[in-house]
Amino acid sequence: MKIGIFTALFGDKSLTEALDIIKAEGIQAVEFGAGAYPGAAHLGKTHEAVETLISDKGARDRLVHEVESRGLMISAISCHGNPLHPNKAIAEDHHRAFVNSVKLSSALGIGVVNGFSGCPGEGPNAVNPNWVTCAWPDEYRDILEWQWKESVIPYWTEQAKLLNDHKVKFAIEMHPGFVCYSNDTLLKLRNAVGDAIGANFDPSHLWWQGIDPIAAVRELGAEGALYHVHAKDTKIDPYNSGRNGNLDTKSYGDILGRSWVFRSCGYGHGLEWWKDFCSNLRMVGYDYVLSIEHEDGLMSPIEGLRKALSVLKESVIAESAGEMFWAKD
């Protein structure tokens, strides 16, 4: 396994500046945003710039040289958006980012695009997304049935053809607010459209739903559905959670008042948990990249990155175990 970083963290810096910092910190891989919510700061910022990279081999070669000359690799292209948004302008913008990400990933020989599943509205005349979280009153189940039958499965069935044509996998980050937020919902989509769909596994989005990331990663590993992994932690505040539960809509800036917040690795769950997580990844056959995503409101980007790195360097298993010399298989 290698330690990587989602470079959105350095969106205020040029590609050269970001890569120089990343190299100096001893990170081994980078994940570039190509549009939608995280933007495309290091790929030219616009759809047109990304499309130039797709069509211009010389431009791609220069990008790869910038990365590989520093001893780094590109682990994934990311386009975290909502191509199912009922606002057509948003949906079209995010769909364009997705298509560009698939084509660029294929052209670069990476083969992994990260993003969200998206979330439609409650019907064909909706204005905003509608994330259904309960089965009663009955109209909520009606909304959910319409979403999956008329929007989710048709859209991703079509995109699976694009993915297969370009030999690229789409790694969905399970996240509340979108239709794939848990193992059940991700596997429902995968079973409907095929193995072009898998997971960009981020444990931080699971803890506050009451999901055990170790149990979840074991199931997805057994399904062959682990395509990429993010490294980000979550801290459950025992006092606020005890009073209010974890369905929290307060500002992420209200750290003292929230029931949970995102933290750098080690500040929600300790070193032993991260060692166990990396061991379980190895046990289910994952041997790719753990990409750090910094969203810690208590730490500066560079301090949060360094704190996470210190935990992951202790936790990641980098070498093959080799032959078991002390006992027979």
C-alpha cells in the first residue's frame, strides 16, 4: 500500500507548488480533481482545460512528467458531484466532469475515477435533490422507488457502458445526501449495472451513520468492490451525540456544538484502529493507495496533513509478507 493525497487540499497553490510540498512530505501518490464540487485546480480549472488534456498527448505527458519526476504516481481522477441533480444546469455540468474524468483517466492509464452516486429529486418536476432516510410515511418509499427506477439505474446503466468502453472503474464514495451512502445501497447499484461500479472507501462517512468501517470494508472486499480508499477520520462528540444523536445539520464550523466532525487520522480513532483498518485492507486483498483527505476544522492544512501522515506511516503495510517460515500454510 502507498500513502497518497487528494490535492484539493492545496487548491490555492499551483500544480508545481503542490507537488513540491507533497514530495517533501514523503507522500507517494496524488489524486487530482477534474471538476464538480472539488473543482479542477491542478488540471487547469475548467472543463475546456481538462478536455485539452484528454485530446493533447503532449499536455498529458507534461502532467505525468511533473508527477513522476518527483517520484509520485496518480492514483485516481476525482469528480465528486451530482449528475442526477434535478437542476439541469448542475446535472449537465457534473455529468460533463464525470465523462471528462473517465476519458482522462483512460488516457492516462490510471483506470480509477472517484465520485458520488448523485441524488435525484422526488419526481420529474423536482427543483432540489431529495435524500430519503425513512420508510414512513409511505410517500417516502414511493419517492425512493421512483428515484431508483426512473433516474439512478437508467443513468448509471448508460455510464457503465462508457466506463467499460474506456476500461475505467468508477469508485463511489458512500456519503449521506446521495443514493449510495452504505454498503447496501452501493451494492444495490453495483448489482444492477455491473462491476464498473465499486467503492472509494472513506471510513469518515460511515462512523456517524453508526456503520462499522471494518465490517463494511470486509464485505466490499469479499465482493471485489474496493477500487480506492480515502484516509479521513471522524470524531463523535459524546456529549452532543448523547443529547441530539448524529443527524446533525449544524455548520461544520460549529465544532463545539456539533455531534460529530471530520478530523485528521488519529484524532477520531487512535493509531490502533488505523493499524487494524490497514491490516483488514490487506486481508481482503487491497494493496493500492490510501489517499489523505483533509477536512479538519481544528487544524491548518499542513498540520492536519502531517498529523495524518504520522498515523498512516505507522499503520500502512508496505511490503509483501513473503513466505510464512514459522508454520505450514
